[in-house]
Amino acid sequence: MSEKTANSGNVVKLNPNKKKVLAKLCPICAKSAADEYSPFCSRRCANADLGNWLDGKYGVPTDETPDFDHNDDD
């Protein structure tokens, strides 16, 4: 099978019948994703991604302005 990497992080595999088969790749290390840890390849990569979220390395874009005018003395 020949392979070609798509922009989405998937590998497009062309089988002998010329049908495209998408293989999901782990977003952390780019190995083939495992069904048990999908979309990751292992528990290690899943935990690394969780750590990135908890460390604030990822974020969800928003149009809201942060509310820094709160008082904990109430």
C-alpha cells in the first residue's frame, strides 16, 4: 500500500483497488491511533494531552472578555 499524509493528521492509504482508507494518527506522537485510547496511540499520549489542557497550553477561542473584577470578600 502506498501512503500519503493529509493535512488533517490522517494517513491516506491506497489499497490495490484504489480505494482510500483513512488511518487515524495520534495527535501527540503521530503513531497509529489505538481503538482503546482513540484518538491517541497509548495511555501515555492521552495523559500527555490531558496535562497540556491542565497546564493551559490549549485553549478554546472565545469572543468574551475575561471578568477580572470579582471580589472574594463577598
